[in-house]
Amino acid sequence: MFKKILIANRGEIALRVIRTCNEMGIKSVAVYSDVDRKSPFVYSAYEAYALGGKTSQESYLQWQKILDIAKNCGAEAIHPGYGFMSENAEFAEAVEKAGMVFIGPKAESIRTMGNKTAARTLMIANKVPTVPGTEDAITDSSEAQKVARKIGYPVLVKAAAGGGGKGMRLVEKDEDFIEAVEGAAREAKAAFNDDAVYIEKFVEEPRHIEFQILADKHGNVVHLGERECSIQRRHQKVIEEAPSSLLDDDLRKKMGEAAINTAKACNYQNAGTIEFLVDKNRNFYFLEMNTRLQVEHPVTEMVNGLDLVEEQIHIAAGEKLRIKQSSLKFWGHAFECRLYAEDPDNNWAPSPGVIEFLNPADGPGIREDSGVTMGSEISLYYDPMISKLCAWGQDRKQAMERMKRALREYQIGGIKTSIPFLIRVFEHPKFQSGDFTTKFIEEYTDSLFSEPQEFSEIAALAAILGQMEEKKKVTLNTPNSGSSKKSNWKTVHRRNAL
Amino acid sequence: MKIFANTKNNEFHYEWVDENGENYLAKDGKRLDVELVPLGEGRFSLIKDNMAFMVNISNNEDGYHVRVVGDLFHVTVEDERTRQVKELVKAASGSKGEKTIKAPIPGLVVKIQSAVGEVVKEGEGLLILEAMKMENIIKAPFDCEIVEVSVSEADTVTQNQALIKIKGVE
């Protein structure tokens, strides 16, 4: 087993890997940007090395620097987390060349599955169902439009090197096509330095269901059941759950087998996720494979009791899978909510700032994977996710009630968050009954982003009494009260008069 | 003194009573049993008719952001005098005057979707701003005409930088 692992990532996922390293008696090494110097993952690690820089490009994407640190500190393996270098085949190769182990798949698998068109071709060859669309990436938008017309609208425009919803556009009408392709290409160029896109048929009433797999270096592959990630906004997952309310044992078995076939087709090793779309007739289609640990892996852990990071490390160390498909057990239901720093006053745009107060949710069945603490700054430079809040229950209803309770309990000050919106989702009858598609948020935008009726009078009273508190403070600070502070009386009353 | 609190969906009327040096809040002539106790960091414990709530209050230029057990409310508070002043100002400037749309967040202007003189409907995109790794569409807050565009595509903008000036249309 490894004695020392470097984590080439930041925030909650770096902390998540460090925790497992600590449990396994492995020394963890953090690397950090100037912005992250005070982050919990830095002081939680056994060793920490500065990368310098602020932006991702200046820090966590400086992989030569990361490799040098790993070699110099004696790390035997590198865990890439998700994002950044996790799906960079060159980096995986360079790690192995430098005599260390990349905790993830072989570079060849990353390359194959990272190129969406190559992955589709491989799936078609291996009889895994795929969505109709272009076989190859397209750089000429008028050429792409011809293909879109041939397939028939609605179509999805997706970045060939894409992921995380970047470089993706849904086009419903021919006249919107060119602008959508240009937008997707721009976003893809900025995010992945590759503006190639491909077109595929948009599946109607789709549900996004993915299967977690583990594969060792000895040809053994198991799937750990599914996660439903249909609740998405701006093509980013917002809420995930395991198991899916849609699948029955028969469909689960078929999709699980397809997931295992996918992993075998690309000689996969380590943890990976095969994403499928399931249409209104319960047909499923291969969407893509994520060749890394996923953000939403905790919901799988909560229903099967495994530690996926620990399994990743055992596999990377060359051990055989410690679990068999037949011996896997699942119990209960789990949800994950991604809490984002978002400003409802600004069309829910990302909202950076400093966390002035934090008292996360707790209690029965709650797990929080967070990379922040009181005083942490949600910076402009990285993703605005604050934390992943998970709830487990004996069944879907109990898990849902626990999540609602936890969201209402979560106390955070100084920044605006997506919590009010998440509460609306969990209160929505369609979500509660499991009757939703990936368009859920679009379909119910008005009610999900509205102000509720309940508690509105409490809010009104709080504002009035809060204002009175302010005025009292000002009164106490007038010169006549003996205070040395300058009077705010005029300022306050002028402001009130505006 | 009459006092009004507006949330997005409701308006509440109260009286702020000063009786022999003691101040309290009343509704329809009846004293309200309500108490707000500060806990620090903008957090308060509010008890109304023995019903207990945790609330967070923060100010912004448009009023108050109040979180009640996770739900968020925008509340504006006015007394009779401020309401009268506001109405006079509103009457003088027409129903929806000019408004400057500012950058909610530092970022890169990737596309300007509207031109000076163009009339756009509420909710339509004005420009696309890339920030924190995502493209964000800045939308029209109401039906309006574009008065001025202060930025160009590929400009890097700072937080609160003026982007577009709009004027309400009936």
C-alpha cells in the first residue's frame, strides 16, 4: 500500500481524499494556490506545498509543477479528484512516466472516453445503445446545421471535449441554431481549449441516470447501482439521488450490464461513471463516461456503505476488487444537494464573498462534504460550490424529509446561497412523487424561484424590528449619549427618506 | 406612526406605538406579542405568539434580505413619510425610469444581445457575461428600450461596472 499520496485538487474533494488517507494511515500531500492558503484542505493535509497563482491556469492546472512537488516530497501516487487534471490523459501518462501511480484509469481510456465521438463509435461497436447524432465533431456551423435538420429538432449541441455542462446548448428551432453553436464553441474553447462540437438528437422526457462502476487491474468489473441526476440547471447537476425512483430490478439489471460492458470495452481501471439518458418509453442510451470520481459519489456510498476513495486507492495499488457483484448490498435512499454561492437578486448568478457565519446542518442521516469554514472566501477564481449536503433515509420519503429539515437548518451568513431554491424543489409535488425529467427546473421555474407565502409575515416583522434595532443603536451613539462615535442620525434619516 | 412592510407577494400594515416612553408594534389597534433578540452576525431569534423562529437579516440598497428557516424574503420597510416622498419621486419621474444594469460579478463580456434603440421584453437576454467558469445571461428586468451600451464584446468588467442603460416602456 502507498505511504504517501498527493492530491492534485482543492476544496471539498481534496479534503474528502485527505480524510480517507488519514483513515488508511497514508500521508496526504496538499498543493494550494495563493487564494486557497487558508482553506481547510490545506491545514488538514499531512504536508502542504504552495503552487502560487490565483486562477486555475496559474495553479491547479500547472501539472509540471505538481509533478515536481510530488516527486520531491516522495509521493508514490497522485489522486486527481474531479475537474482540473482528473480527465487529462497527458497528465495521467506523465504521472506514470515519473514512476508514480495515477489514481484513476489508464491514459488510453481517458482519451477514448474523453473524446465524445470516439466514445460513441466504441459504444456502437460494442452494441451499447446510443442517441442518434453526428459520428464526428464539427467545426463548421453551417455544416452542423445541415446535420441538425437531418436528425430533426430538438437537438443538443455539445462540446467534443466537454463536461460539467460547459459548451452545451439545447436548440429547439432552426433559427436559433447558429447562435447556439457559436456560444457552445466559445464556451468550449474557453474551458477546454477545443471548440469542436457535435450534434445529437434531444431525447424527449429524458431522465439522467448514471451507473457507478469499479474495475481493477485484473479484469474484474462491478457496478454499484445507479444515481439519478435529472434535476439540472444550466446543464449542471443540482440534486442527485440513489437509487432512481424510475428503475425497476429488470431495467437496473440491463443498464448495469451495459455499464459493465462499457467499462470492459475501453479496458477501464479504477472508479468511473457511465451516464445514460432514459426516455419516456424506458429506452436507455449511452450519453458519456466520466473517467474519474464524480461530485455526487456520496449518495452511492450512503446506500452501499463503501468508501469509493478507499476502493480507488486499493485498485491503484494493484489489488483485486474487494467486492463481488453478488455480495453487494443496498439499503435505504440518499439525496445530495449541491449548495452554491448564488445571488437571487442577480438572476441566480454566482456570488463570491466571505462566509461570515457557518453552522451547517447536522443530526440523523445527514452528511456534509464541504471545503469551507467560517471566514472562508468563495472566490471568483473557482467553481461557486460551497458544499455538498447529503441525507439518508430508510426510504425516499424519509430521505426527502431529512433533506428538507437539513436545508432549513443550515445557517450561513455573508454570502447568498441556493438553499431557498433547493427547499422549493424538495417541496414540489412532482419532485416528491418522482414524476420529473431533466427539464424539471425549466418547467417549474416560476414556482421554484418564487417567494413563498408561509413565513412572509415573520419576515416582515423581522425587517421592521431589525430596522428599529438599528435605529436604537444609532440613538445610543449620538453625542448626547456620551458616546465618542460620530452621530449617524442624519445618515440614517436621510437614507430612510430616500 | 403607520409602518408598511412589503414582501414580493404581500403588504403588511402595522402601527409603531410610543406610549409613555415605551415603544411597541401594533396591528389593527392590538399590541403584537413579538420579540426579536440579536444573536450576532446578522442572526436573530424571533418569537411571535410563542412561535419561535431563527431569522437572518441583511441590508441591501433595495431593502432587507430576510431568511426565515431557510426561506428567503425581500422586504422593504416604509413609514408614512417615506412612502409619501417615494410616491412624489415616482410621480415626477414616470412609472419606470432609466435603470443602469451593472455587472453582478466580475467577468468577461462574451456577447452583447441588444443594441441601442432596441426594445426588449422582460426576461429577454441583454448580454452574456462569463464568470466563475459559467456563462450568465443578464436579462431585462422589465419591458424596456436600450438607451446606452457601455461595454463591448471581449471586455473584462469589474463588479458593479455599468453595462447597459435601459428605459422602461409602457
